[in-house]
Amino acid sequence: MDSGTISAWGAKLIDLCSSVGTKIILALLIFIIGRIVIKKILTLLEGRKFMDKIDPAVRSFLMNFIKIALYVVLVISIISVLGVPMASIITVLATCGLAVGMALQGALANLAGGIMLLVFRPFNIGDLIVSADTEGVVKEMNLFYTVVNTLDNKVITIPNGTLMAGNITNVTKEDIRRVDLTFNVSGADLAGARKVMLEQMNAHEKVLDAPEPPVAEPLEGVPGGMSFTARAWTKTEDYWDVYFGLMESIPTALGEAGVGGPLPAYHIVND
């Protein structure tokens, strides 16, 4: 090979390296600048006043969707700068989409579940829910999962597909709740036991008279006595105050009134 041919190949190689190097540098610049711009856009959107008027769950979904869409645009721009034909990009994306869709069926189910949660709204951020063997306060709703803080402050991530496939109990959705308590007393003075329970429930400042006044009724017989159910309505935020308050005051008042618990089996006299 003569020197002229070598020189020609060398010139082509230099031109190629120069062209490719320029594209790579430009792609890196676009990537760096694009990330900065995306962060700025997301920050500006989060700071707008109209975002405060949007429900927190909807806002979380919307911000995640915008973030993903902006990064998709950024990636396509980088690929285009590198000189890859768009027709090839579309073909590759379609093929990859099919493969990824087959491999990530669970993730797609979670995505669909997230959309359904957004549409039907069985709960909102801040609600106390029971689902998937988990009880806690909803802290975050994303496209694929929901973050819950348990009552002892553990953080649990629940896939949205799991939430939509099971039962969801929203404990705090309604403004009022009923407190249901059960007490076992001796069968000697059922009227006295009922009177004491009603007095204690009516005396509690956070017990409501509506939708119905407190109720104390015999539920079923137990060995040596009777099981009573005591029911009282209260505001949802006062539920535990009423629950613990009555669990302390009713047994104490029953004892002071001489109403004891079920008698031992050997005290029961059968005629």
C-alpha cells in the first residue's frame, strides 16, 4: 500500500473520529443541559399556585408523568443527535416495548392499578387504610406503588396492582365512627350493668347522640354470666380517645356498682 493510500485512509479516519467525537460531545452536552432544564421545569411546576389546588394524589401522578415524558423527549433528542435514523429508533422502541411489556406484566398491572386508584379514589393521601395485611396512613401515591406509614411508624410500599386486586378499608373517610366494645358481666344484675354502661358513655364528652345515642345490650351468654355490647358514635379523629376512655371507665364503674365479671363455673347452680 503506497503512502498516498495511507494518507487518504488516515484523513478519513480523522474525519470520522472528528465527526463521531463532535456528536458524542454534543450528546453529552444535551444530556447535561436537558437534566438541568427538566429539574427546573419540575421545580417551577411544583411552585405554581395552581398546583396547590390540585389533589395531592393527582399532583403526584401528574408530576411523575411529566417527568417521565420529559426524559423520553431528552433520550430521543440524544439518539437523534448521534445520527441514528428515526425509523430505526421507532422500530427498536416498538420491539423493546413488546419485550419489556411481556417481561414487566406485573409493573404494567401496577401502572393500571395506579390509574384506577386515581380515577375511582378509594382513598386519598392522609387517609388511614387497611389493605393487603397492612394498616397505616397513606403518605404517597405513585404510578406503580403506594407508600403507607404504619401506626408504629414503619414505611411500607404496596404495589398498586395488589391494592386494586384486594379489599381496601378506608378507616378515616367518613367523619364519624362507631366504637364497639364488649364486656362480660355476671348474670345477677343485667339491668344494673346496662345502666352503668349507658351512664359512662353518656358522660364522655366526645360521645355523640347522632346518628343514634349510645347503646348497651346483652349480646350472648357466656359461662357464668352474659356478654354485653356497648356502642357509641364519635368523630373519627376522637375514636381512640373514646375507645380507651370507655375501656377504662366502664369496668371501673361496674366494679364500683358491685357488678362483677362472670362467676366461676363451680358457683353456677343448676336447678
